[in-house]
Amino acid sequence: MVDRLANSEANSKRIGVVEGCFGAAGQPLAIPGRVLIGEGILTKLCRKKPKLRQFFLFNDILVYGNIVIQKKKYNKQHIIPLESVTIDTAPDNGEYDLRNGWLIKTPTKSFTVFAATATEKSEWMNHIGKCVGDLLQKSGKAPVGEHAAVWVPDSEASICMRCQKAKFTAVNRRHHCRKCGFVVCGPCSEKRHLLPSQSSRPVRVCDFCYGMLTAERLKPRRSRTSDIDL
């Protein structure tokens, strides 16, 4: 079905409408073989609070943006290559009464989204899973093994999740470790470490993750001659 729609006029028009909704600030989306599978509004669990976002699923990418005018205008376009995506079901969020959620995990960024119904969640997960599977089968690549951590929302931590002592206030701000996603205080996250999948520059990590990353980096590599009997 996807192959049949790839070069159809109807598919081209649908993609053109999506491009138009993002305006000049959005990246072009029409390329040969790309098909718009579906679209819908999902609740994305952001750092501060849940926010509605418009999502578009193509056969090779997942696109989402802020809703300015529903069905007419979106901004802050994000494009995620599906080859790098892994999805897992997520627990309900009691604080905001959110259900029907799942994790969208990639090497650069991972987050949780929630659908309005269980049926909608199932359809989204099935379609995303099929698109990812088809892409990997065609390319012969293996699924991505490492993903960025899902950030713990600010509201779920009143004290530092590492030292368990520092209370967050207007002065003592919350920070996020880019490796584990924990909410941590400034003194517990003063160090930086290079996480190539997330940034070309060293990023903030907590003391615990810094120790783990440093130990891994300093671990001596086994010599190729170590197994040779002399």
C-alpha cells in the first residue's frame, strides 16, 4: 500500500499541506518515496508540564511541532528519522491523569507521549513499529542499541535525585543529567562529558554518571596479542 501511494497525487498534496502548515521556517518534507501515513494530536510530557503537540508519521520520519492554529499552522518543527527509533509502552501518569502512553526513544532525544484512547495508542505504536521494521529490513541495519535517557519531569522531584538533600527553590534550580535523565542540583551536576550521540560538545552529567563514563573510558583495552602464547 505504501509503495502504491508513494508517487500518487493525493500523497503529494497531503505532504504539501503539511509543509505549508509549518511555513518557511519548516524543512521541506517532500522527497521521492516518502508517504504520509497518518497524523494526530498527542500529549507530550515535557520538562515543565504536558503539552499538546501535532505529530505526523511518514514511512521514514516522525515529525512534530507546536500547535499555533489547529490544522492550519505549526512551528518549532522536529524531524526524527524512524531508523533510530525504539518504542516501549509507558506507565500511566497519575499526577496529570494521563493514560495510554508510550516512549519514543532515539540516540539524541527520548520522551513520552500519551494518546486520547487505548485504541489510538495501539494504532500509533503498530504503525510506527511497522515503519521502523520495514526500514531496517530494507537497509539491512540492526536496531539502534543505545538511546538518550527520558528526562524525569521537574514536578516529580522536590529534592535532588542524587544527593537526596538539596531542596529545589527559586534560587536552587533544577538541572537534568543528560545521561540518566535524573533531576539534580547544581553541585551534583557540575561536570561535563562528551556524549557524541547528543552533542558535539560536552554536556551536563551528574557525578554518578560522570564516574561511570570516566571509568568506562579509562578501562584498558584488551590487546590483540593477549591471547597469543609466547
